[in-house]
Amino acid sequence: MPTLSVRLIQCSLAYLVLGFTIGALILFNKAIHVIPFVWTLLQMHIEFLLLGFILQLTMGVAFWIFPRIQTTSDRGDVRKTATAFVLLNAGIWICSIAPFIPISYILLSGRVCQTAAVIFFIHNLWPRVYAFGKY
């Protein structure tokens, strides 16, 4: 398994633990009202589980398991996927802290980072999909 896939999957599992911890805190506070600001963590909970865990796990497995480029027998430009990894994590954290920062465009900048990460990842993965169709 490539190192970048391992990092993506490890990071996704870390987001799973963080997301479940925040979800448990929200659920606990729903039963016993202890922490008044806990509902502001809902955005973070959603970002961590949907994008941090599910999307990053999918990216890690896809980078590993998609067919290699037949002409070079490699996985393409790894720097594009590494850039996607950095941009996705930056976007997740920017969108997660957006409810706490009173800047109007911070959520938009996080979404731009996440969209750019998906574009970089697809741009690296597409030749591997196309190469599989050639015999």
C-alpha cells in the first residue's frame, strides 16, 4: 500500500474518533444540559464525519486500488494527491472553526479548499481510469 494511502486512511480514522467524540458530547449534552455552547460543535461534527472520515477514507482506498498507468506502472503524479490531502484537511478545519470566527468569507474559503482538493484528486486519478479502458 502506498504511503500516501496509509496517511489518508490514518487521518480518516483520526477524524472518525474526533467526530464520534464530538457527537457523543452533543448527545450527552442533549440529555443533561451541562455545556451551553455544545451545539456550536455540530458543524465540526458533520465536517469531521462526512468529509474527514468518509471522503478521506474513499480517497485513500481509491488512490491505492485503482489500476496503475500501464505505460509507466505507477500511480501518476503523487504531488497532486498530496496537494489534495493538504487542501482537504485545511478545508475541513477552516469550515469546522467557521462558527467561532466572525469573518463572513471563512466558510467560503474552506469550501473552496475542499473543492480544489477534489479537483486535484480527480485530475490525478482520471488518467488511471482512462488507461484501464485501453488494452
